Amino acid sequence: TTDTLILFVVDASGSMSARQRMETVKGAVLALLADAYQQRDRVGIIAFRGLKAEVLLQPTRSVELAEKQLQRLPTGGRTPLAHALALTYETIRRITLNEPDQSILLIVLSDGKA
């Protein structure tokens, strides 16, 4: 394929609610989503908070759906980074098995606080 899959891995733990961190992250992702739309790239979102990570949005070209998922993303709890990275690995592995030529851009957004 000639498009790029942009996979956002977003920290939604409790520390992200302090000092407008999550709002800053959402603003940055929304700007990147606008660029992805212009380039006709696909986007996916993995969020991690509390005890686990989850795929919020499977890869899609629907920037509108990505925006909705991102806007509804709550914050709270711990930072399960290891689970997020394992889920990210599995997601990328699954995609590349089905689409070996798929270019993937991984963007991890976190404040680095456990």
C-alpha cells in the first residue's frame, strides 16, 4: 500500500489530567489527524489507563471517528505502559501479517509519570 497507518498510543492515566496535559495531547493528535486526512492515511488509537490498554479505534480512514473517540477519552488510574506496548506490538504484528508492505508510524504520547 502507499498510505501510512498512523497508530497513536495515548496515555490516559490520572496524571494526564493535571496541568492540561490531556488537552495538549488531544490538540496535537487532532492536528496530526487533519494532516492524515489530507494525505489519505489511516489512523488507529490505543489508549492505556487504569489496569489495561485497549484498542479504541481499529485502523480507519475516518478521521471524524478518530476525533470522536479521542474527545470521549477519559483519564484516570494508573499507567499500564507495559500492557500498552504489548498490545501495540500485537496490533502491529497482526497488521503486517495481513499487509506486509504497510508503512506504520507509531506515535506514543505520555507524560512519563507512573
